[in-house]
Amino acid sequence: EVFMKAIHKFYQKSWQERLAILAQSQLLSDDEIKLFQVNGHQAELFDSLIENYVTDYSLPQGLATNYVIDGHEYLIPMVTEEPSVVAASSNGAGLVKRAGGFQSHITERLMVGQVVLEKVAEPAKLKATILAQEADFLACANEAHPSIVKRGGGARFLEVRILSESEGLLSLDLAVDVQEAMGANMLNTMLEALAQKIRQELGQEVLMAILSNYAVHSLVTVTCEIEPKLLAKGELSGEEVAQKIALASHVAQLDPSRAATHNKGIMNGIDAVVLASGNDWRAIEAGAHAYASRDGQYRGLSQWNYQDGKLHGSLTLPMPVGSVGGSIGVIPLVKANHQLLQIKDAKQLATVIVAVGLGQNLAALKALVTDGIQKGHMHLQLKTLAVKVGATQSEVTSLVAQMEKAGKRDENSARQLLAQIRE
Ligand code: NDP
């Protein structure tokens, strides 16, 4: 009860006060409380980023190698807690590098948001009224955020969709050139200005105004072509592996059960780079899965075809990432990661991220149709298990070797083998 009282208006406390309250709460041991203590300078920074801030939560960052995209080779920071993601990514990219690298294609980069109108008596009539005033609406949006116009961006076009004639629901979609930002806040400001205009001038009720994460005007495509001889594995010829990869890709088009896992593998790579680049991975996830369902059935996001003696890979995704804005200018490591990536703008960052998705996918599919996923994974999983049972850095290698030799993967055996090593 004392604790509940102390936690009242937690958000008004300083982060040091919040820690002191936690320490008194008896929910945590002294050792656990120590885990919450962080560098004061960073804490102040992060306290300004989120609410009720108490500590930093860190995740491992690795660098994927071998990525050659449009003729440039990149070192790609990836943040993930999952073993084998960085290794598989570098491996997939290595194959593509030997085949000449990835190519990217972007036709447009606009962010879209919507003003949803409710209780619309005559949707078709209102649609026509709004479309007739498109120029006026675009000017209103630009006035709400004039600095983007000075940067060469701004509102570009309007669309109106009747969501339900009988329920009187209509969506006004605004497309904006957000230049180097992801643009969520910019869009939201513009959309609220439009909502206000609609209420005042058209006397129409507005349900909400918000950016859409279904960013189909920010599509990025990355492709690659691989000669089968690079794919040979064990007893399987390169042609056989290429055909099996193409078939696996087809299965992900047919079957949502497989498509979800196929896409999860793609997002293993994508999320890790989006996170390292300081972008909003929830936004990218939401857009990716919505795009995977664009024809009404959830399908694999990538396509692999074996044609004319080559394996052709292609991945298209909404990739509305920014090179400025959000936490990008705030978190110091994010700035360093942009420096590592050596990207010149948001479009280039988007191509790198989609290429990682395709590289990740290739590595996963190749493993699945040849050795199976566990072989490559197991070594890294065993390392995690070794750490979990308390192996020190110097003991991990020998414990993993012992476990592999004994063919054991469970925690009990790991403990026993560690005890034997220590005897
Ligand atoms: P910011 O609000 O940080 O806006 C970016 C700002 O950067 C611009 O307003 C602009 O300000 C400035 N800027 C400087 N240089 C440039 C340039 N070359 N091009 C464009 N802008 C530039 O971020 P975003 O609007 O991008 O929004 C991203 C954030 O919104 C993320 O943190 C995301 O998590 C969050 N968000 C996401 C939502 C969603 O996905 N549904 C919903 C709401 C928020 P100025 O022109 O004034 O100098």
C-alpha cells in the first residue's frame, strides 16, 4: 500500500526518485536494483524520450558483412537478441555478393495519412466535393507544416475512398513528400488541419485523423540473380537447391501458415537494421504484414523463381524509414550507426534494409531446403545455453564443444558438462 502511494504520479518524479521508490518497494533484490542504475547523462536523455523512465534495456548489436547493393559494399549494424540472425544474414549476402550483388528500385517515396469521416449522408457527393477542392486541401496541409515545403517536400495529392456507403464512412487520404523524415508527426499535424477544415467548412463529422502505416507509396524493391553453381550443398546440386528455394517461395505464396514464418525470417533482418537505424520497427512491421495481405490472402513477401538457368530473388516492401527525426538525432549510438552505414539519404537506407530482408530470406530458405534450420542454429543456441548455465567467457567454447560431441542440447546436460569441465 505504501508502495502504491509512492508510485502515485510516478510520471512527475525524477528518474532518480523513481529508482529510489523501486528500491524501497522490496519487489527487487539489491543486485536487481543495481541493474537499473545507468549512466546519468544517458538517463537524462532517455527520460526525455519516454514516460515513467527507470532504466535502459540493452540488446546486442552486430555487424552484417558482405552486403553489396547497387555496387556499394556496406557494413550493416543489426540489433537483435536472436542467435544466428547476423551470421545467416552475412551468409546470404555473401552468396549474392559472389553473384554480383543486390539491385534496388524505388519509384516514389510519399507518406500517406487519412482523415476518417463518419455519419456521411451522401458519400459519393461528399467525395466529389472534396476532390473538386483538392488544391485548397493541399494548400491547407502545407500551411500546417510550411517548413517541409521549404525543404522541397509537401502535400502532393488527395484520394477519397468510400469505406462503407451504408454506414456513411469515408476516408480522405493525403499523400505527402516528407523528404528525409519518416513523417508521422508531420503528417499528423497536416491531417488534423484538414480535419479542422472539414468540420468548419463542410460541417462534416470527423472520426479521426492519423498517418497510415500501409505505406504503399513508399515501396522499395530489391532483386538479385544467382547462378545455381553457387548454391550446391552436400549431395544436392546447385540446380536442385535453386529449384527447392523457388518451390519454398511458392509454398509461402500458397499457404499462410508457411507465409507467416517465411516473413518472420525476412523481418528478423529488417527489424534488426530498422532498430539499429533509430527507426520505428512497429511501423515497418505493420506495413509489411498489411502489404503481405494486399490481395486478400496473407502471402510470402519475397519471390524466388528459377528461370533461364538462374535463381531470381525479389522483395518489395513499404519502407518509409527516415534519415532524420524521431529518435535518430537523439540516441548517440544511432548517429554512429548512420555513420557506419555511410548512407546519404533515407532512400538509400530503405534499400539497405530491404536488401537485408532478401539476404536473410535467402539464407533461411537455403538452410531449410538443405541441412534444415537447426544445424546452423544449434551452435549459436548452444552458446546461449552455455551462458545461461553460468559458463564464463573462457568456458563457453569448450562447453559448446563438449555438448556438440555428446549430442546434448538440454540445460541439465549443460550443467553437468560444465561441472565436469570445472573439476
Ligand atoms: P519528427 O517529428 O522528429 O519530424 C522530423 C522533423 O525533422 C521534421 O518535422 C523537420 O522539422 C525535421 N527535418 C530536418 N531535416 C529534414 C529533412 N531533410 N527532411 C524532412 N524533415 C527534416 O519525426 P517524424 O515526423 O518523421 O515522425 C517519426 C516519429 O513519429 C517516430 O518516432 C515514430 O515512432 C512516431 N510516430 C509514429 C506513428 C505511426 O507510425 N503510426 C504515429 C505517431 C508517431 P522542420 O521542418 O520543422 O525543421
